Amino acid sequence: MLLTVLRFNFGSPQGTPRTQGELVRIALEMAQWAESHGITSVSVDEHHATGHGWSCNPIMAAAMFLARTTTLIASVDCALGPLWHPVRLAEDIALVDNMSRGRLHTTVGLGYRTIEYDALGVDFGRRGELMDTLIARLLAVWAGTDPGGPICTGTWSRPHPPLYVGGGVRATARRAARFGLPLSLADHLPDVAAHYRRLCSDSGVKPLVIMPGRVNRGMIFLHEDPERAWAQLGEHILWEAVTYGGWSTEERSLMHLPGVRTLEEVRASGRYRFLTPQELIAEIRDSDDYGPLVMHPLVGGMPADEAWRSVQLLADKVLPAFT
């Protein structure tokens, strides 16, 4: 089965409440429609102090999608662990896990923007320590063994809601293995994955690694005329690429393009791609292990009609080729 993901962050150059509200409305309608047309999941993330309406609460965002669907998986990629109160995050995840019957998958990561830590009054230098404390307490709250006594009513998922440790360095692997949790890597990092598996073997933990494939497929936008799409719609992608890339000095994930300035640079990176349905079908068929197909329909405040057209092309033209 082809794993299809719709990514939403609600960010746009305008970043006004009206714009954000409209993007959220469209995203919710799109996800509900997508579920009934064979699309399997949505992905949301967390950023603060952006000024662009970027999603700041991925658990709440995921809950909105899950409340309007019955089979769709909502993946939080990722929650910035040290910026959350452990008990509050445990309760929030438990509530959504119970409501959705286990359809919320949460990755916790450290983050990398000091401005976010400053905005929430958290010491950036203590983020590793805070992450360890967070994970330990999440697991204790869900297990009913927290020193504070019974805190939440329990969880639908057993032994606890799906929780992943996200990142891209050996410290991430050590943390995941130490807590007996799956490792979610931000890029194709086989050395880090192998280190995690060795640590799991040494401690008798069953390893589970979520890792992008060798080939970076980027985020896909379907259009019958990709060249015209780049000319007419590329500004939306360029805005996000420049904004997101400006938050980092190194390639933190499959989506980061540090220092990018021009549409030509974005196109050359392969991180964002316009493809025809026929091109995408051929690409999938030519691959032994395609990995998740990630679409970003409302990228950079993309016009609603174009976003809908892209998702409909996936459902009407691409997915039937693989059923």
C-alpha cells in the first residue's frame, strides 16, 4: 500500500488570523475528503514566534483532523518536547488518543531555534536534560506510575500512545534506545540507525526505525503543466523555502534549504517538486522502495483551487494506478 501524506503547517506570507483561519478550514475539509479517496495520513509540526501563522500546537491541530475523520492517521512531526509541560503533554496526547482510538502518532524533538525557547521562557542549553525528563514523565503518566499519583484516565493505545524520538544524531539514537522507543530520523542516516539498533540489541529492546529513503523525493505538488506551475505558483513555494531555510544554518531535515534565495535554487534542490500525474506514476513504478509520498497542497498559502486540484489529481489519476 502506498503511504500518502498531506502536510499542513498553516503558514503564509500574510500570516493574519483571517488567512490562517481560512487555511485551517480548507485543510480540514481537504483531509476529510482525502480520507474517503484513499489518502492515508496528515502531518503537522510545531513552530513558535514565526509571525506567519505557522502551527504552534500540533496536538491540537492533529485533534482537529482526527475529529473529522475515522481512519486517517495524524502524525506530529514533531512536537518540540522541552517546550511542553510533561503532564500537560501527556494529558493532551491521551485525550486525543482516546478520542481517535489510537490514530495520533507523536514524534518529540529538541528543536533548534533559540527564539522559540526564549519566547516560552525555557533554557535552550538545558534542552537535552529537559527532553529526558519529559519522556520519562510521559511514560510514567500513561503507565499510572507517576509520583504525582493517577493523572489521566488511561489511554486507548497499549502500552501507551505511539511515541517516537526524533532527530538526526547519535544522542537521539541513545535517547530512543534508553527509553525503549522508536527512532524517527530526519534524513537518511544509516549510521545513526545502525547505532540505535546496536544499543537496542545490547539492552534487549526491539528496535523500530523510521527513516527516509536514500532518494530524497521532496514534497510533491501535482499539476498538468509543471513549467507553467513553476512560473505561476512558484512564488508560494519560494516563500516557504526561504522562510524555513532562514531558520537554520544547516540541513536539519528533508525540508530545510539554508541560504536559498531564488526559485532556480529551490527547483534544483528537489525538495519541492511540480510533477504531472503520469510522471509521478512512472517514478513510483520505477522504484523498489518509494517510501512515503508527501504532498504539501497549501504550501506558502497556495490558492485553494490549485491546492484542491493537486490533491484531486492524486486521488483521481495516481492512486488508481496502484490499487
